[in-house]
Amino acid sequence: MALKAIHVSDVPNLDCVPDNASFALYATRFSKGVETERATSFKVPKFLVIGHRGNGMNMLQSADLRMKAVKENTILSFNNAGKHAADYIEFDVQVTKDGYPIIFHDNFICSEENGSIYEKRVTDLSLSEFLTYGPQRELGLEGKPLLRKTKDGKHVNWTVESDEHACTLREAFEKVNPSLGFNIELKFDDYIVYQHQDLTNVLQAILEVVIGHANERPVILSTFQPDAALIIRKLQNTYPVFFLTNGGTEIYEDVRRNSLEEAIQLCLEGGLDGIVSEVKGIFRHPAAVKKIKDHKLSLLTYGKLNNVAEAVYMQHLMGVDGVIVDLVREITEAVSKMMRPSDGKIVMEGEDQVVVEGTKPQFSQRELEFLLKLIPELIQQ
């Protein structure tokens, strides 16, 4: 790899990744009371690539066809991610009003009838009602139209190249390659204040399926809901529990969600196993990685930047344990190349080591410290 000086203005804005990003161009515990011991001795065995909602989330307004190739959160999408050598898949689980854990990301399901668009809260539907939306299992049977509400409030047809019917959590355990790990996000609405018993009921319904059908499959449980994370840890100690956080990139009424420091505190007090942070939170506060690791917590990240190979490699150097990605094939291939021993020619040894003609970049400690100082400046909005 030949190194050359570039002007700061030529460095890409890491906060904005175009839809067609080119991989060639980018390619000691403390407590405020009773402490809950971490019962699992979970340790991430390798740098993990985790498929977001399977083979990647659907971005229906994107010009990048890869973002609408396969319906997210379906058995088809999950097994496609497995074919691309993903280590885990991440998906969202909610519980219907009659107590069935189903896999669906959005809080509301959107459809159209007689020219009028309507929305129904997913958790207000029975299982049978939920399954009437979108493609049906029975040939020749047409389901209710499935729309999706975009961030700007528009409703668009949920059209993808390869579509498939919705599924339950039990079906995922039964029909997805058993070697593929599950990162199950326990999904709750950010704008609802949940009672302890309501959270417990939902989590017990999910745990019943996990314990009954996981067998030897690796499972990670994660959630943005702080109380849910604490409850699920108290309900079981077989599966690792991770706390999801925006890492300070968004602010919520519950201060436990507003920074990596708060996330660390919650993990230590609740006996959780790790943190899943928005990647920008890690890049803006790189010193947090060492603090997280010093507390023997695992660290995963999510976010659009994880679709850029160089951003993934930088996280590997920083000590992040794995990434949740949308472009599963591209990132698994890139990570496979990154993990190979370098066969580059060392032209200068010692602290100022530089490698040329290698398969991946090599950084001295001084260079890495410089990059970690530079990155937060690059991604500030």
C-alpha cells in the first residue's frame, strides 16, 4: 500500500455514506446498590459480522438496489445472510396481543383499503391478524397490501425484488441454518412508558420460545429499553444480554440511553455482558472503547458506516468485537481479507513502520492515536 499526503478537504465526510459507496474507495465494577453478577462468561470468539435484519434492512427510497433486494426480517433474508458467511443475524422481536413472538421491526404496520391508508400497532394485533399482511404462505392467497412509513412521513409500497411472508420467532429457530447465530433485539416503542409487569410478560413470552428452540444455536439478547435489559438478565443467565445505545447521537428522556458512559454504568450495575452502540458514537468518543474493554464488556456497533469496509477495519483496530451490517456479502468478504496475515513488504521498521504492497493497511501506535483523534472531528454534524 503506497502512502501519500492528502489535503484534509479531500477526506470523505464519514457521517454521510452515499447509497452506492465504493468499497475500493472506502471499501472493576461499581454500583449504586445491589449488584447483579454477570452469570454468563460470554466472550466474543472472533470479529463478528452480523447481518442487519438478515441480509440487510430495506431502504425502499434508496437508489441502491441492494437495499431492496430481499425482504428484511424473513426466513429468506436470514438464510441468504448465512450463505454469505455472516456469523450472526440481527432481527427485531415483538409480541402479539395473544402472546406470540413475531419478527417485525416497525412499531406500526401500514396498509391500504378502499384508497385509504391506515396504521395499526403491531402489538395490538393477534398472530392471525399480523400474518394477513403482505405475501401469504398459501399459494393463490393474496394478503393485505403492505406499506412502509418513511422517516419523512410518506407511505410507500413495500416492494422488493425477492419477497416473502412474515414469520414468527419459533419459525426462525426451526427454519434458519442452525450454525447461524441469532442477535435478538427485544423491540419496544421509544415513546411508551412501560410498567415492570408488562415488560416482564413480553420478555417471558420471548424467553419461552428461545429456551425451547435455541438448542445449540448461539444467541445474544439486546434491547434499547434499559429496564427490559435489566429484567431479561434477572429472568435468565444462559444467554448474554447487550444494551443497545445511540452512543449520544440522539437524546431521550431516559438518561440511561444518552451516552456510552451511561451504557457502561447500566451494564455494570445490571450484570449485562456488552454494549451495542451506533458506530458514530464510538468514532466520536474512541476513548470509550478502552473503558468498555477494561470493564470486560463486549462491544458491537451498528449504523450506515458499517457498510464501509475501511470504517469496519478501523473498528477492528480499535478493539470493537463485531459489526452489524446491511451489505452482508461485501463486508464479510472485506473482513475475510482484512483478517489474513499481511504479506506486505516492510520498508521501515519500529515505531514508524509502514507497509507497502500489502493486502491491508498497517498502522503504528502513533499513527493509530492520530487517526483516533482525527475521526471525531470528521464526523461531527
